[in-house]
Amino acid sequence: MLAVATPQLARAEALLVVEADTGKVLQADNATMPWYPASLSKLMTAYVTLKAVKDGRVSLDTLLTVSPTASSQSPSKMGFRPGTQVTVDNALKMMLVKSANDMAVVLAEGIGGSIDGFAGEMNQTAQKLGMTQTSYVNPNGLPADGQITSARDMAILAR
């Protein structure tokens, strides 16, 4: 007997489903409603970091040092002690695979000089991409006033 799956609509408070290649909207529901990006902020952290690599500001082998600020981030995190060194490549992998908040801060401080400096780069990049409903305050998405986005803007970043 052959089982046939019937297509189902995605369900969420806010969503936007697009074709990755074309950007064609397949389904939208409250796509411009403001919401908190949480760990999806790390996608922009990765984007800005990889752009810094592409621009030659750092390499994937550049060593970054875990600061007391990075070490003090709430879980999920790697838990390295201040002074520990990690490469940009490994920090990216740990941030993206484990959703490590401390590694997001290590990258922010290493690339942008500070959390605030890196958040500024995140916001500039968001504007250049056309993400008009997004504002970043930190690189890891931990709760913060002013950290906001929409499903529409996340789709832009994902593409």
C-alpha cells in the first residue's frame, strides 16, 4: 500500500514561506508583525562575520579571545573561561550548531570591537539588505529592549 502525504499549510503566529531561488511568496501570515528574533539573531551574526572574512578584515583562522563578558552569557553556551582562544571558524561552528551565546559575543567583540559596535554593523547590514523592520541590540538574541524583527525580514536574510 502506498501512503500519499497531503500538503499542509505551515502554522505560526507570524510566518512567511518563500522560494529560496526566486523569493516568490508561497504563504504569508502576519509576515510584517514585529516579533523577537531570539537565536535567529545568530544568522545575522554569522552573515556579518562571514562578510568580514570575505572583506579580509579577519580570516577563519584568526584567533579570538573569550572575554569576561562573553563568558558571563546565559546558556546555551560553551562555557569557556575568560582568556581561552578560539578561531573564528570554530566560534562560528559552535554558535551555529550549539546556539552558543558566548561564542556570538566572542565573534561580536572580535569583529566589531564590542557588542555595541557589532550590533551597529548588524543594523547597517540589515538596512543594506532591505530589512526595514529589524533592529539588533546584541549578537545572540538574548532578551533586550529594541531587539526586533519580522518574518519578512528573516526571509530576506535567509535568502
